[in-house]
Amino acid sequence: MKRDYYEVLGLSKGAEDKEIKRAYRKLAKKYHPDTNPGDKEAEKKFKEVTEAYSVLSDPEKKKLYDQFGHAAFDQSGAAGSGYGNAGTGGFGGFGGNGGFKGGTYRSYGGPGSGYQEYHFEGGDMDDMFGDIFGNMFHGQKGSGFGSQNSGFDRQGFHSQGDFGGFGGRSTQAKGSDLHSEVNISFEDAAFGCDKMLRLSDPSGSGAVQTLKVHIPAGIEDGKSIRLKGKGNPGFGGGPAGDLLLQVHVASKAGFERKGMDVYTTMEIPFTTAVFGGEAKVSTLYGDVICKIPEGAQTGRKIRLRGKGIVSMKNPSVHGDQYVTIRIQVPQDLSPQAKEKLREFQQICKNDQQRRRGSVA
């Protein structure tokens, strides 16, 4: 006894067209013979799902089915709908506006070794199966419907034996992508590096493959590198997928990256801040001597041009390094040093009072 068409698609009665189409796409992709080679149960479900969709996607057929059930399409049924089966194992095609007007299976030869065809009476299979299977049936010349290399033609699809393939020819499709991660240092991200990775062979053999991967200079944390052809094997002789390698960059004490620029801090003695002078600054490219202007204040930033991160797009372009000044407070001063600082403090107070008096 045939299952209810709504039940086959996992829908409740009265489902809208969008729900019906969405359910069919999901199930057709799941049970498609090319994704389940040799699986008789999947083949059976694919036919069942397709038959259900061929009726429920056509407003007229759906209306008849809702009223009479399966009897509407039985040649001996009471509805006399005219959508009867032709050949053996036939069913209504994809109906509705812009759809397929109907079709039939025709079998030739004996069980298990015969030849089957499903013939569509109208419409274009590109839209429906293209939506479901994407690039599996589209892309290069000769890979779509009605082409020489496709298992489909504009009239229908064919299989040897029990739905063993399409037109006796395999359909090529690119393998799916793989995803992995790699950890690198702050310096490796700044200057680039080569990493040796050990990954499981995507063919499922259990072997481990070693890959040498170049990490480009300037890469940021969280970015991915695409390694073409290092993903899962292709289908039917199609190209392998890619490996997407996400890069995680470790932090570096005293350094902060913002885009191509680097931010650091530098402590200078109190006297250098007052009188000015020079101070040594650590950069990614080694230590440099930086000039400190007289009267420098805590929080002031000094820009070191070209000491930042290289651009991935243009290796001749570098970011800058911004150094924030922090003044050291003197500690463990001798009595003489403290006395001098008190004298300095008193002089500063006197100067302030004189300035205030002159203003008044």
C-alpha cells in the first residue's frame, strides 16, 4: 500500500508550495543514487520522494490528490484524472507552472540487468536539479543537463539495471572542502614562515599525510589559507576539494597589533622626561634609539615609521609602530637626592606663584 505523499515528504496536509519544494530538495539530495551508490533502500526512497513531489508540486494534481488520494492517479480510480501511469512503475511528472508536465518509467530487459528510462514530457531539468545538487550538474562545458558528459538529457535520465547510474556514465563533481587549524607565533605572522602539518589522508585510508604550508607575511589572527586540491576526493573523477587552514596567532608580551600597526610602551627616567634625551625601543626588527623631546609627558606617543607589519597585498608597504611613553617614578633615593628634589619642588612652586602674580 502506497504511503501518503505528505507523509513521504515529512509534511502535514495542506502544506504550501514553498514547504513542499524545500522538503523535496532536502530528501532528493539525501537519497539521490549518485550520493548512495548501490544502496537499494535509498534508491527506493528517492523514487518515492520524487513521485510524491510530482503530484504535490502541481496545483491541479494536488487538488485531486487532496480530494481522492491515490485513487486520483490510478487508471481504475474513481477520479478519472487522466494522469495515469505509462509503462511500468510510472508516475506523474513535475507539474505546475514552469515545471514538468509529467513522465513515465519504461523498463526493458530482465530484472537486475534491464534498462530503465524516466521520460519527462516537458520543462527543463536544469533549474530543479541545479538547485538541489549545485555544481554536480553544472559548471564546465559538457557537465550540465543535455550535454554529452552528463547522465541526463532533456528527455530524461537513464540507468543500467536497478538505477545504477545516469546514462551509463559517471557524473563528475568537485570533492568537499576540509577544514583545519594551525598555531603560529607573533613573529611568524609578521614575517611569514613555512610549517609542516600532519593531517589524516582525506581518502579515508587511515594514512597520515605531511604537508608543507607557507604562511604569508602579514597574516592576521583568524584568517584562513586555501590549499587547492588538498580536500576530499572528487566524485566520478572530478577534482578534489580544498583544505581551508585557519591561522591562530599567539600574543607577544609588550606588543599589540591593530591592522598593520604595532603598539608598545616605553618607560623613561624622570630626568629624561624633563630634559629630553634618547631611549632604546624594542621593535620587531630589533632595538632602535628613539629621541625623547624635552618635557615629555606620560601617555605621549612617538611614531616609528615602517616598524609595523608588512602588507599582504604590497610587500613594499609597512605599518608603523606607536610607542607610548611612561615616566618612571624614582625609588630608593639617597638623602642627598631627596634634598635636591625638595629644592626642585620649591623652585617650581615659586615659579608658579610668580606666573600667577604677573597674570594678576
